[in-house]
Amino acid sequence: MGMTFAEKILAKKSGLSQVKPGDVVTVEPDRVMSHDNAASIIKLFKSIGVERVWNADKIVIILDHAVPAPTDKHALNHKEIREFVKEQGIKNFYDTDSDGGVCHQVFCEEGFALPGHLILGSDSHTCTYGAFGAFSTGIGRSEMAAIWAVGRIWLRVPESIRIELEGEFPQGVYAKDLILRIIGDLGADGADYRSVEFSGSAVKDMSISDRMTLCNMVIEMGAKNGVIEPDDKILSYLDGIAKSEFEIVKADPDAFYERVLRYDLSKIEPLVAKPHGVDNVLPVREVRGVRINQAFIGTCTNGRIEDLRIAARLLKGRRIAKGVRLIVIPASWRVYKQALREGVLEILIDSGAIIAPPGCGPCMGNHLGILAPGEVCISTANRNFKGRMGNPESEIYLASPATVAVSALMGFIADPREVL
Amino acid sequence: MALLRGKAWVFGDNIDTDLIYHGKYLPLTDPREMAKHAMEYVPGMEDFSKRVSPGDFVVAGRNFGSGSSREHAVLCLKYLGVAGVIAESISRIYYRNAINNGFLVLECPNISKKVKTGDELEVDPESGLIRNLSSGEELFAHPLSGLEREIMEKGGLIEHIRSLMEG
């Protein structure tokens, strides 16, 4: 009997020839990632009583949740992290400077996300690295402290779901609409504890950015990880930037999947997730006309150069609606510089947008665009939980960068195909 | 693990981590401060931390704890003295975080339909048997696995690892 991607990689990393769903294995991760919550992990690590971390080279810390620090408490957390990385010799540290940005974006750009690697992060969107063929998933901070101390963790082998993608997106429809469709169909717990493998001809046509959007959001249906088999596109991207050696791990053709789903991309239309659940998915046309106060383009889901280009193409030579705030946050400083060189930022600024420094920004209500009671935001982020952007009386709609840009233009939720 | 007895507080499906513990309180580290904000974003439950008594249970529907990996969502309930969460299903990361912090989580089919807020529950974490003393009904949760129980008994993953290293 063949093994799925998850079974194969967890067998390999635990030194077993065969594993099956439900087995519990002990593994040493190839790389671990933390962001601002490294501050609390440091305290837990120290409470274990170990002097040195298990392997300083395998630890990556990228500040992004609140950069530059908006409060004294955040500033203190950052300071403690700076002292710790120095003391422990952790070289892979990305501080509040122009090498940084949203942790998941920087992690991939810097060549840490590698095929066949087992990567754990103290952030739920660590599943993003599956776009590069890695097995990556989010864990808690106690678990991360334990890994820093002993270099091992227990993982349960998950059941697997395969999602086959065929066809081409119609105009105005993007990977974000597709993943919203899938989450809407499966539900917020529809893939709980499962490994999700995306396959099919349409995946091969997708950009790396689109693949990251898909894998990024599998956690919104409860999945443990999402993965796409690496191809030449991935290998040429990694050529020269890969931080270490890697070996591709592929699912066996005769592996067993708990479910196999098929989607024809040509049948997807622009979608939104309505407040207050990511699986509360409707076609844009059914909510057309809902007034918005703020539009947000950014985050680990949709803050890449491809996303900013889509927004710029729609907003070029136009002015966003009066009374709407359009906040654009490139996912990293690398994306920021690229957008600057291409004139994308100037187009966005001319349309009335403001550009904030790379980081998570208002996504989880920390800073740079908190909502007031009664306000409505349309966002390219991955979560629209009640109060997520700082106020329980506000509402968040999730959509593609195109839908967000066009809605900013109109002042209400609108379908990008109206402008294209 | 001893028998537990406490009052139930019943919540719905998809109680996510922002409802349990909002992102804006992430920088807090004082347990008493964290406890104050437990369930604050659940409509009608803004003052949950004042109403709940130590030893009470949080009972919920499907997908409890979905969303962020923040352990605060476990710790705020633990620091408040809540005895545990019994839900129809619990999201993967929340489940792990709870066990790793020595906080009881049990998955029990239909619990949110069989228990009302205010019902008195008797819970055996070892066997998974839940008695609703108010209705007389018995329910069966999935019992914890061996490793989970071992971590719970030590008080959490950090303590578990410390004991392994000393042993």
C-alpha cells in the first residue's frame, strides 16, 4: 500500500518504513519558525532549565506581528528577543529592518521553505510552506519551547484529502476565490486534523504566489497542512537561494485518501467570506452594494507583488471612493522594493491608498488600521472572526485583491468583472 | 486523574480563538489579567470571567478553538479556574495546546445539545464518562490517550520534558 505525502514524510523523518493515520511519531524538524511570540517562548524555554538551544541554525525568528513596536509592551518583547538571539547565536533573525516583513513571506523568500522538509512554526499559518513541497504546520509556544530545548516533538499522522484542480480561471477570478470556494464547501472544520494535497493540471499552471495563497488558508478549514508537489517552477525559484539541501518527497500513486474532491476552475466566480466566519462564503454579486469604510490589501495570504500588481492595474488613473480608506501593506520589504521599482506603489498612492510598512498590520487588530464600532472592512487577509481587526462591533469581508481594489473604487462591495 | 464536578456554560459552534481571547491582549503575561478577558468577544458573554466559578466547565459545539495558535486561548480559561472544555470537536492546535498546558479537553458527540447552561456535570477524565447530574443523562467522551494523560498528569509539556530530562 502506497503512502500519502504526509505519511511518507512522517515515516521518513521518524525513521520508520511505514506509518498510517493515527500513529504517533517523534520527529526532529528541519527548521522551526517563530515571530514576536518568541518572547513568551524564551520564558518557557528558560523554565525548562536548558542552557543552550538544541540547534541555533535551525531556528528562524522573524518579527512581524507588531513592527515597529506600537506599545511599550511590544517593544519590551522585541528587546528580549534581540538579547536572546545574541546570547544563543541565532543568526536567522529578522528584526525591524528592510530584510524583514510578514514571517511566512520572508521565510519563503529567504529560501527556508524547502521540498521534503519538516517545518514547524509557532503560528497557525505556517502551513503556507506546503507550496514548496514542505510538510509544515503550526504548533503552540510550549511545544516550540520544548523543541528549542530537546529538538523533538510528537506528531500524529493525519488522514489525507486530495483536491484535484482542473481548468482555467475566468477573468477576474483568482486563487483566493478558489480557496474560499473550497473552505465554503468543506466548512471551517471540514478538514480538521487532515493533510490536504492539491494536485491536477491547474496547479502546475499556478504561480508560486497563488500556490502560497492556497496552502496558507487550509488552516481555515482546520487542516494540519496543505501541500503541492514541487515542479520546475519551484526548483528554479530555489536555485541559488535554498538555505540547505533538500530531497523532494512525493505521494505514492496508490496512496489512500479519505476523500478526493475535484474542482473545475472555469466554474469559480468572485467570492467573499462574510462576517464572521471564513466558511461563510457567497458570490460577490449577492453582497454587491454593501458599503465599506476600509479596504485592506496585504498579509501572508495576498500581500505579494502579484497581488499589488492586480490592484494597481484596476486602480490606475482612478480615484478610490470618498470616505473609503485603502490600506496597502506589501508582505515584505522585498515586495515593497519591487513594487516601488515597477511604479505600482505610485499608482496605488495616486488612487488614494496609503502604504504601511511590511508586517501583519491590522490583520489581527494590533495596529495600522483598527476598525471603529459599526465599520465594515473588505480585506485580502485570511480571517474575518468577530472583532479580529480590533473591534467586536465591526465587520470583515474576505476577498481577492481584485475584489478589494474594485470595492475601494466603488465605495461598496463590487465585482471586479465590472471594471475589467 | 480524579473525578471532576462543576457547572456547565454552553457555547455554540466555531468558537474561535479571537472570541476566546482577542488578539489585542496577546502582549499580556499576567495570568490574572489574561483571565479577565476570557470569552470576552462572545456576544452576551462579555462578563464571563466574573460569572464563572472555579471548577465550572465550558461546553461547546463543533470546532472549538479554531484559528490562531495562541496559547492564551487555553491559558485564560485555565487561569480563570475553568476545569476543562468539553466540545463536540476541538481544533487541532487548540487541542494540543490544552494538553500541553495541562488543561483538560474532551471531545464528546452531541454534548452541546444534551447539556444546558447551569447543568451540574460530573466528569471522569480517565474513562471519558460524563454524567449530567441535572438531567440524569450519561454521555461518553473520547478518553485521553496514554501520552496525553502522561503530559496532563505532569501539569503540561514543559513539566513533562523536565521530568524526562531529570529521569
